[in-house]
Amino acid sequence: TKKIDFTTRELVWKMWFKERNGKKISFSNVGDDAMLQDDFFFGVQFDKWRFNDKRWNHIPYDKSNPWTSFSDENIQLEFENDFITDGRERGENLRIATTHTDILTVDKRAMYIMAVEVASAIDGQISEEDE
């Protein structure tokens, strides 16, 4: 089995971008480099509201229910049936999950980049929905 050799920060910069208009992007993540590289566990969110980009000011946002807003989009990488998710044992397949079925293009692009980067690093294959 091959190993992921990039860091969480390097992966985030590939998924979205390193900076815009001279300001580094703000992101939240779960896990550290060792969890990504050794356990294949990683969760990330691009903090759009903290990015100081005027385009996000025009999107309706309900602070009492952030799940109805596209501002909080989490992208997770984990083994199927991992203890963190829905089972007690690790499955053989990695899965990438998001918090919404309809996600913004910027987050969808990031999710696809994550899939390609991880699959390329470990010589894995990419499939859709339970295949």
C-alpha cells in the first residue's frame, strides 16, 4: 500500500487555492498530517465567510440553521464503516462525503481534486456511489 506524502495544508491549497488578492484562505480541518497520511482520515471546510470576499455577502444565511447555507460545506475522507462513521470496523474502501447533495461549484471542484490527489497517491481507483 502506498502512502500519502502531502500535508493537509498542501491538499487544501490544491483543492481550493492558497490565496486570493494577497490573502491566504481560511479553512477549518479535522485531523492532522499523520491522520491523513497514516489513517486516511481528513475533514475540511473552506471558511468562505471569513475570506473577506464580497461575493459571499449576497448569499442568504440563517445563523440559527447554518446547514441550510452553502457557507458551511464539509468534505470528509475516511474508510467506509470506520469507527468515526457508521460502523465498528474499517472497510476496505475509502469514501469522500459532503454535507450537502447540492454543493457549490467551488466545493464540488475541491472534492473532485481531493479524490484524484488521494487516488493518485495510493494507486487507487475512483468509483461512484457504492461501486
